[in-house]
Amino acid sequence: MLSLIPLEISTVDDIPEALRDAIPSREPQNRRDPSTLGIVIIGSLVGVVAIAVGSISWFTWQASQVQLLEVVPEATEETKSSVTKAIISPAKTTTPATDALLKHFPYSEATGSELAPIVADGSLKLRKAAAAEFLAMVDAARMEGVNLVPISGFRSLADQEYLFFQIKAQRGQVSTERSEVSAPPGYSEHHTGYAVDIGDGNVPATHLSHNFERTAAFKWLQANAAYFSFELSFPRNNPQGVSYEPWHWRFTGDRHSLETFYKDRQK
């Protein structure tokens, strides 16, 4: 049986003086000056306060997300995710700009080489594709006893200058009043070579009048014009806000004409 021999616990006084100097002191070597210690304590407190404020802000933000999502309790997870994303990174909203002047859109002028006559003397023209379909439409109507006659086709900028400014001055009209019946130069569909004013050859008194809608020609156009890719430009209560013109029709039978009237237009 092993016997336990008690060990004597020495004190510093039992160590010879020569060895006593070699033993490292138990006192901390980097004890701080009292003033420095105060600064450390204050800095620590500031850090704790900052963490606490950040935590409160985070929990407040989380609570706001929950409140917003609770507004639509039936929402799917996908919807909730979208709502959260919108809150974190709100999308920039822009209002589409419109280039209209007095409710009319700008149009480029067709060149002479792009036009073809729609009357025997060549005084009225449309773009070639529109002209071909217009003449086919006139022939089809004639076979049913309806007399479609073109009143106006392509117009140059100079033509429109006269129709807008000169007639406006002669009639003493203000610009807004004149624009109800005639587009400003550079803003007429007639510049494109796709627009045509149509009348009833059997009732010429109704030309360029709302009474045209009572004619056989207008009724035939309503029922058949779309077969030849023509449509009424300005029906009643049209989104563009232009006055009703039952005589004004436009061709939209190819890519260029379709883009001319519908691409990027706020209608």
C-alpha cells in the first residue's frame, strides 16, 4: 500500500534570494493606467449600446415586413416574396412620355418613289401597298353598287402647312380649335402615304362631314374595309382624343404601316 507523503508548500520566503529574482512576477505585465482603463470601459459601453440599437432596428424592420404581408393573408409565398423584394429594392416608376402635339402624333413624310396613284390623273397617291389594296377595295364596293371615291391621300408638309395655318387664319380659329379638324404640319397621318379620306360618289354633299356615316359607302366600309387592311383612324371617343372623322381611313396591312401607327404610341 502506497503511503502518501505530504508535500511541503513553499512560500516565497523559502526560496533563496538568488532564485527569487529569476521567478517571473505574478502581477500582470500590461496593467493599464486608470485613465486608460476608463476609456476602454466607455468604448465598450458605446459598442454595447450600438449593438442593442441595431438589434432593435432589425426586429422593427422584421415586424414591418410581417405587418405588410399580413395585409394580404391569402397571398401565396411567391407573392409575399415579391412584396418583400419590392420593399427592399423599390422599383423605379416612370411615366411614358408622349410626343403628341394638340393630340396628334408626329409622322415622317413618304418619298415620291414610295407612292403610287389612286386616281386616273395621278393627283392623289398612296404608298404602293396601300394604293393596291385601296383600288381593290373600290372595285369590290363597285360590284355591290357602292361608289367609293378618294378625296385626299398623301399630303406633303407644305400641303399641311397651308391646311393648318392658312385656313386657321382665314377662319379666325385658335390652334386648339383648328387641330380638331386638321393636324398640324408634321403630325398628319396623310404624311405617311397610308391614310386616305373617302367619300360616297353618289352623295358628294356628305364629303368630309359627319353625315358621311349615314351613307351606303360608310356602311360598306364598316363591314368590309378590314378585308383590305383599312381601318377607321378616329372613331367616336377614340383614346387619342381626336375628333370623330368617319371619312378618314388608314392602311395597316404590312409591317411598316403597323409600326407607323402603333409602335410606342400612347393611345
